[in-house]
Amino acid sequence: MSLNLSLLRALPSDIDTDALIVAVFEDQGLSPAARQLDEASAGRISALLKSGDISGKAGRSTLLLAVEGIRAPRIVLLGMGEAAKVDSGKYLKAAAESLRSLRGGPVARVHSTLPQIEVIGRDDAWKLRQAALAAFHVSYTYTATKKSARISSLTTLSLDGDAAHADQLRLATGIAEGVTLARELGNLPPNICNPAYLAETAQKIAAANDSVSLEVLETEQMRELGMGSLLAVGQGSANPPRLIVLRYNGAGEGVKPQVLVGKGITFDTGGISIKPGPGMDEMKFDMCGAASVLGTFLSAVRLGLKINLVTIAAAVENMPDGASYRPGDVLTSMSGKTIEVLNTDAEGRLILCDALTYAQRFEPDTLIDVATLTGACVIALGKHAHGLMSRDDALAAELLAAGEASHDRAWRMPVWDDYQPMLDSSAADMANIGGKSAGAVTAACFLARFTEDTQRWAHLDIAGTAWDEGRKGMATGRPVGLLVEWLMGRQQSSAA
């Protein structure tokens, strides 16, 4: 990922760049940058707007070439709708689409004036950081196994902004590194990105940073710890599981760590309760919880956050085999609690429960697990919001606020004790599914049984948000943005 970022405040008509991005509005016409370009071009832009060749409607864009009086050879005029109604979503979409429209052309250097427009409830710092993040997102190209991929030509982005906000570009770069790692891991095919590969990725992070330590638990070590639930899920696979534990010491001794736990099912067939064939290829994304916590960890390290952070990735492959666990089996988890398996495709909670129990040894200030856990959450919330479940109102509020600040939003769902009887079992302490209704909630209720000693625990179900559906769908890198925003807030909270 190579993208040079800078802030530049100058007359748009004088800027030496391959392309200018400028906003026009449906009601007020020209933005300040567009107005200056109009003056420099003897009214060319206003004339086109008046004739209808340019539209200020949201989502419309026009590419002008070689406009007399303007140094840049290309101008992207981007419709933003009504000036007073530009919200976060419209701004972020415009920032991404304007760059995407230039992606196929010979454009290496771009100057964007979008940060100068007003966005409801957002300040200059937010606009600059999000515009930079949008550029990183658009310029990412997956090439690991696709040699014919068209790589973005964008190498340099300057943004209209004051030097006082230069730190926002550093923040954007650090966050983008984590998002890119999460996307790359998610996009890799499962014959490459298996549990051992995730462990190797963690090893590279640790080797490159003196403040990071790594421990990788293999099958025998997990067996000695009594992780019967996690090991059962992986016992049908030729790829042995790994429990990956990364530690970052950014706040010094004596400060309780924030602990992130990620579901890393590197491929999920459903096991003996096998999934239908159509769409099963998308189950390579079932490790996006692990990918996102690894990406968040990398961002925290790159940004030098003054926190202590432990990230645990439970990496397992769920395959059908003569050795596979089956419906009807009773498993003994690391906590000692027993679990009746009613469906081997409800495997994510079975690996997370042991990882959450293991996480208790770090005496976390906060414990958050992230998982592509339930199709029920996709039905409930679609592709836009993560499902958030927590018994702690303060923690839930923190995460919701971080999601709003980063526009990587979550929606709180209940994790009430009223739902717990749905997990009752006649053969064990609990069943691994709770029936047809409230599937996302009962999955969280299951995990809650293994976090009873941690008040500040939250669960993020990212089954709908971690990737775009369909054959051409790719990993999104969410919720790295939300988690990094929240960690930056915990840093400030600790300092206070």
C-alpha cells in the first residue's frame, strides 16, 4: 500500500496535479473551489451548469478535460445535492466515488477540495481523515492470486486543509494499514489462508515491532488447557488449529489491557451439518473476525497508542471427516462447562467460548469478541450495521459512539437473561443453538456464559458487514475503523 498524502491550500486553478475534485450543489450551485475555477475559466463551469450539462444532484459527476485557464488537465465536478443536507454518508460516498471514477485513467496525482465543504455534525479533522481513508480504500487492489488485476494508478493525494490538521493524515495511514491487512486476509483463498498462515502473519507483525510479543498455542497445548470445545471444531480438518496471542505494551506495567478476541474459521463447510453448495465459497470470509482484530492490533501498534492491548485469534478450519465432531456430541469447554452440539454449523461460538475463557488470564479492562457469527444478524441488520450485544451500558455507548465517529456503525441488540432458557439442554450445561428465533441474540447469550467474570464485555456480530456478497464480493476490513476509534478513546480515558 503506497499512497503519499499531503495538505495543500492554494487556488485550485493554479495547482499542478493530474486531476482536481470539486463539488457542485443542486441548490446553491458552485462550491468555493468550483467558483474559483469558474472565474479562472471565464465562466465555463457556470455556463455548463446553466445549460444542464453539469448537474449538482447527489451522485452525478462530470469529467472536464483541458479547461482553459486551469492548470490541471482534468476536473471532476461532483454533484452533492443540497448544500445544507450533506451528511457523513453522502460525503464518504462522494470521496470514494470521485476517486473511483479516475481509477482506470492515467491519473497518479489528485487534489481534492471536498474537505472544504460543510458536512452535518463533522469538523475539518474528520473530513480530512475520512477523505484520506476513502483514498486508501479505493486504491487497494487484491493481487495475491489475480495477476490480471488492474492496479490503481493513484500514488499521490493532496487535500484542501490546514497544516494544523496534519496529524489526521498520520492517523488515516495507520488505520488504513490495519484495514488493508484485514481485507487482504479475508480475500485470500482458504487453501492459502489457513490457521498456520494466520499464525505466520502474526509472527511478521511481532518480528517488525519491539513492543509486540507473540505466543501461538498448538493442539497439544490447547488440549492441556482443556479447550475441548475449540479442538472439537477443528478435529475433522487436515489443518490443525492455532490460538494466536499478540500482546502490545503501549501503556507500561500495571495498566489493564484491552483484549480483542476474533473468530478465525478459515473455511466453514458447516461440518457434518454441511452447508448448501451455492455460496459456500464465501465461507472463506468466516475468519474475518480474526482478520479484523489482527488489523486493529496492527493499527494500534503503527499509531503508537498508549494502551496495553492483547489480541487473540482463534484460527480453526471446520471440515467434515471421519474424525469430525457431530450433532449429539457433548463437549467440555476450557471453563469446565459442557455443551451439547445440536448443529456443527454453529461452530464459531464453540471456538470463541474457549478463547474467551483463555482471555480471562490477562485480567482485561475490557473484553470484546468479533465474529461473523450468525446469518440471523444479516437478516436483522443487513449489510450496513454490525450487531452489538453487551450487558454493560457504558461500554455499549462507547462502541456505538466510536461507530458513529468513524462511520463504521453498529446497532445494539439485547443480550437479556430472558433468552438464556432457549439454550437449555437435557444432556449438558447448555446447547450450542437456541432454536429458530432470535439466533443472533441467543448466540451472544451463549458467549455471555463464558464472560461472567468480566463486566466490560461486548460482542460484535459482523456476519453482514465483513464482506460484500456475491461472486465478486470482497472483504470490507470492517470493523477495524470502529475498533481503532474506540481504542483511541480508551487511550484518552486512561490518560485522564
